[in-house]
Amino acid sequence: MKCHNFPNRLATVGVLIAASYCSVYNHIFVGAFGAVRYGPARGWSGSQPSRARASRLRSAASPPDLRLFSPSKINLFLRIIRKRPDNFHELGSLFQTTAFGDVLEFTALPEGSERDTMECDMPGVPVDGRNLVLRALVLMREKTGVSGRYFHVNLIKKVPAQGGLGGGSGNAATAMFGANELLGRPATPEQMVEWSGELGSDITFFLSRGSAYCTGRGEILTPVPPFAEPGTGVCIVKPAGGLSTPEVFRALDYSKLSATDPEELLGRFREEGVMTGWENYVNDLEAPAFSVMPALADLKEELVAAGFDRVLMSGSGSSIFCIGKPSEGDTFFERFGARKDVDVFPTYFINRG
């Protein structure tokens, strides 16, 4: 197990240094008006070294053309309404971004390159066409009609897979935004929102300002004001094992779904904020996730007993988020820090200004 002091770490990554983390986020969150750029894009004309040598030179001396932060998300509530004829599920969910996330570095490849390339520092993450980042770059070229421009992406990965935190979806949205910047902004924000649904259900959310009520299969976005002050503490606890979303849905018992209207839940969050009653923290995927991974139910009980204000599984799991602070203070982190079966990511809510 590791207890990660993530916000402090990210504040020291390259040019992400700033007086406060939130000021950094306002500049580099997907859709920000002032993306961090390292000078003009290179590689479109003139004599260029080979791609292999160019990669070595980049890593040795040259900064990337663009560096963007890719946040994770939690679901403050998640209601499954029904299974649709197309086998997707109709849902109503309140999404919120957090300061726990990844970083994507983009560099324009030399003229004459024939494909995008990618590297990632997290073992097991695919760096070929299976990765949503590369698929997002292909999509942007197809939709904008801009051809012949390719990129190398360095994904500095922190968000774990199969955690219900939207790491891959956030990366895809960030790649769409980054490509649009480096291609000269041929697409409008509205067009990118429309196109994002072709890649996945949650990607649209990551093109928002960070708080949104999502319906349909997750791709229909209604922006909402933040329900907590920026900087509100949230602790994400991820067990060593992950959960496959299809497996969790296969275990779903439709007769045990919550009967609460998600619009009512949204109204309560609007009125009361994140300190709304425990009964409003609903996730219809918790029960099937706990049946697939019984130890996850035990972990949630431990976190509730630790004295956090609110505790809920995010998405289809296996991460559990805890709002507020544990009653035992630093002792909680020391105690969980001695364990090998979980990772703990202390973080906080953020929104793009």
C-alpha cells in the first residue's frame, strides 16, 4: 500500500509549478482558455532528424510543445434507470472532478511521420491503438479534415485502471483538446463535445468545467454549479484489485435498484451541497460490485467507521471516495499506510474557472 501526497507532488511537475494548485488547474484543465504551451509547434517543415533521434533529443533537452493536466472524477451519486434496447444503460449521475490526475505531454512529430506515437510510465497501459489517447488523435484529424500532422504523447499516469475514476476517459478528452490546440483550433468546444461520444460515454464530462449532471449513457451533459468550495477535501481509497465494468453490470440485480428519482437527488445536492444526507449518496453499482468483490464492502465499512463525513464507491469501482477528514486525523493515514492491500490518494475538489 502507498499513501500518496498527490497534490504536493503534482505542483512540482515541470511548469506546473504555481502559487496554488487551483491556479495551475485553471490554466491546464481540459477546455481551459490558456493552455500551457512551450513555444510554437515544431516539425511541420524544414530538415528534421529521424523519429528515433528526435525522441532522444526531446527527452534529453527539448520540452514538449504542450503539457496538460487530466483530472479524475468521482460520482457523487449514480442511479441506473434501465437497460436500453442497444444494451447500454440509461443513468443519472452527478460527476465531479478532483485534483488527482494524470499529465499528458504533446510533441509534434517531424514532417513525413505516418502515425502518432505514445509512451507511458505506468506498466500495463497499452501504448497502441487500444489506448483512447491515440484513438482521440485519430478522431480529431478525421473530424477536422486536418491530415498529415502527427504527435508523440507522453502519458505520466497516476490514476489507476478499473477504479471508477474515469482516468482513460479523462485522458481521451485531454488528447482531443491538446490536438485541437496544436492543429490551430480547427474545432469549436461544442464540436469536440459532440464528437467525444464516439469514443466513450464519460469522455464528454471531461470537456466540462468539472461539475455536471450526466444522463443518457453518460454522454448527455448538463453543467451545474460546484456543490462544494474548491479545495474541499476528498480521500480516494483504491484496493489492489480492480473491477471490470461489464462484470459489475452482469451482477446487477434490477429489482434492487434505488427507487429515488435522480432529479430529486440532484435537487438535494443543489440545496444542501456535499454535506447533504447520507441517504442521497446513492450508487446502484455498489451492491453488484460488492458481490463481485466482497472485500470492497468490508473496506467501505472501515472507512465509514474511520469517521469521514461521507463515503461512497465511485462509478463501477473499485475506488471508494471519502469526503471530509477521518476522526483519527493523521493516525488514519499512518494506519492505512502500513497496509499493502490499498492505495490512498488524499486530494480535493477542483473546477475550471
